[in-house]
Amino acid sequence: MRTEEAIQLFLTSRRAMGLSARTLEQYTQQLRDFAKTIGILPCKPEDIEAFLAWLESKGVTPETVHSYFRTLRAFNNFMKKRHGMVSFLEGINPPRVPAKVMPTLDAVDIPLISIFIQNPRDMALFMLFIDTGIRETEAVNLQRRDIKEDYILVIGKVGQRAVPISETVKTMLLSLPVYEDGYVFHGRRGHLTRNGIYQIISKYLRKVGITKKCGPQRLRHTFGRHYLVLGGDTRSLQLILGHANIQTTERYANLVIDDVVKKHHEHTPIQLMEVR
């Protein structure tokens, strides 16, 4: 079977499952790159390893290479179950991803950034991310009817979920102008896009010297980190962030360096040494 034909079958199936537009976009782009290398299926595991190695040679980050592998795994499983195709991932281990500390904001950065924000819309947007940790696409699609008494309804990767919200941020959101299309966040040309929200957030992060990883994802990580530092637990954090599995949420425990440093200073055996 031609790879492009198989990909169309897979994408049609994923659309029928109701996957998000962003996930479908990722599948389409990554499988298009795969089809340029592998024209006919089934292929050999060595072909897959060569494709992954080619991605690395092009300077693709380990995280993105792993993302390609996950897409290929979903595609492979579909073709194996639906069309009886021999697995082309047999014996291939997932690419290694070096552990990295997710970039966040320190506690002092949050009020500092807010000093630079004068626009009520931008302030509401910034505070929404800090208060809830929602994804940028969830903020893009937030509608006024989704703002409830003490939570908001968002459509995430695993479907609709309720996300708790503070009274302060709810008041900010309800104070914004009301638009006929119902969307909460608007620009001059209609409701804000993902790129529009990214540009707004990055503009303010740059004002305090943050020049890399300065989009809404950094604010999502910031929420997760400080939620745990301030006493939250990973199970409730999983529900708030909309993670499909707890392993993803547990990565945030590695960000709680403030507590670790404090406990280290209190309990380090160096205290047993006599200072002369």
C-alpha cells in the first residue's frame, strides 16, 4: 500500500474519533515527512531507524524526534489492527529524551510582570494562565458561557473538563467586553488566535528579560510548579491540567526545587562537621 494512502486512512479514523485540530495537524505534518522517505508500506524497522536518524541529522530536538516516534506508533498500531499489516516498529526502542528542567517563572517574576501590563484583556489573560495552567488553545476557545461560579469549562486533549478558577480572575474575565461570537479574548480582527496569545504573553515575559521559552506553556509549567510548592497534590494537579496519565503530572514534582533546597539546608549532614 502506498504510504500516502495509508496515512489518509489513518487521519480519517482520527478525525472520526474527534481528536483535536492541533493533534490532527501534528499527525498530518509528521506523517507527511515520513511519506517523503517511505513511499510504500509495510517497511522494515531499519527504515524507521534511518528516518529517525535523518531527523536527528537535521538538528531536530530529541523531544521532537520522540514526538515523531509517538505519531508513528499510533499510525503503526492503526495499520496493524485495522489492515493486518506487519508491525514496522517491532524491536525498536523509543528515542531517548534527555531529562530537562521545564522552564518556569520564579515567585518574584509573577508580580513583576504584572506591573508592565496595563491592558485589562492582557492582564486577564496572563492571570488566567497563572491561576489555572490551561493550554493556549483552551484559552483561545474559551467562551463567556464557559465561565461558571467557581470554575471554567475548557476543551482539552482528553475532552471537556472543569478547571477551578479564583474569584479574582473570574471577575477579570467577566469585566471584559462582551462579543456576539461569545469568545472571551478578542483582538482588532476578531477573537484571538494561538499566535496572537503567544505574542501577547511573550511580549511581557521579554520585558523582564526572558527571551527563550517565553510563551503560554511557560506559564502552564509555572502554575504546576507553584501549585505543588504551595501544598497542592499531584492527583488534583493532574485533573486541573488535563493530563491523561499521572506520569506526565509527576514531572512537575521535579520542579519543586525551592522545597528541596530548603530541606537540604535544614538536614544536610554537613551540620555534623565542627566549624573551626
